[in-house]
Amino acid sequence: MNIKAAVKRNQSVIFCYLIAFVLFAGFSIYMPGFASLSHIRTVFLESALIGIVAVGQTLVILTGGIDLSVAWMMTIGAYMVSNLTGSSDAKLVWGFPLMLIVTFGLGAINGFCISCLRVPAIVMTLGMNIILQGVLVAMTQGSPGQSAPEFLQMIGQKNVGGIPYLVIIWIVLTGVVMVMLFKMKLNKIAARWPAKAVA
């Protein structure tokens, strides 16, 4: 591969990484301890959830769409898992799949309204986000409910070899999607996708 051509093609991405590096270096000088391994691990852990969501959002954006319902879709999922399982690891066997079915169904409603009824993606997903927020607040009365099962707490808080489990999941998902985008013919699928369906 021609390195110069690759750099030119990805110069905007490289520029973003350079800016991030400059900011990191600046904060490290201004705030002692900012570049410590423990703080870096904490930053990666806090970024992992957003990164995992960004992996899915990338596929949506590549088809010309946008999904603004992810915030409360994630909240609904977290609430369902915690309260359906009663904080029990054993009940994850059916609680987790049920959560996936419900959130998949909500996503399918978004997709149907956008692609078949031609509702603009930004309007549909923002509306779904507001509906989910209202439903959850009405159901919980503002109470967070029960705590997450121990297994999920381990994934969210523990680490292996100094690397949090959540960060490992983020890296794996990112790698899988990168392989899909670079090795599979998804660009042709995206090219055939009706532009009005995601506009």
C-alpha cells in the first residue's frame, strides 16, 4: 500500500488523532497524574459504552441515517435486565434475551417507520427517544430499581491483565465491524439503499 496515498486519504482521521494527542499531552503537563495508568484505564472504561454505541451508530450513518433513540433505548435495556432478573445471575438466561427482543422490536419500529412510512430518521428516532423516556419515568417514578446482576457488574467494573472487560468488548466489536466494512461488500448494499428511507 502506498503510505503517502493512505495518509492523504485518511488525513482528517489522522488530524483528529493528532489533536487528541496534543490535548492529552497538554492536560498531562497541566494536571499531574492525568497520564497515570489508573486514570487512563478509567477514561477508557468510561469511553467504552459510548464507543460500543458508536460502533452501531457508524453502520446507521453509513447508510445516510441517524439514530437519536440510543440513549433511552440503552436505559430501557438496563432497567429491564436489572428488574427482570431481580439482580440474579441465574435469571440472565431468559432476562437478557427478552431485553434484546424488546429493544430489537423497538428498533424495528424505527426502521419500519423510516423505510416504509418515509418518516425522517431524525424525527422518528428523536420521537422514540422521548416516548421511551416518558414510559420509563412513568414506570419507575424516578427510582433506579434493582441493581444489576453480579455477572454484569463484573463485566462493567472488573478487568483482566489491567484491561477492563468492557474495553475488551469494545475493541472486539470494533474489530468485527472494521472487518465487515473493509472485507465485505456492504458498500454495494448501502449504495442500493433507498435514499429517501434514511433522509
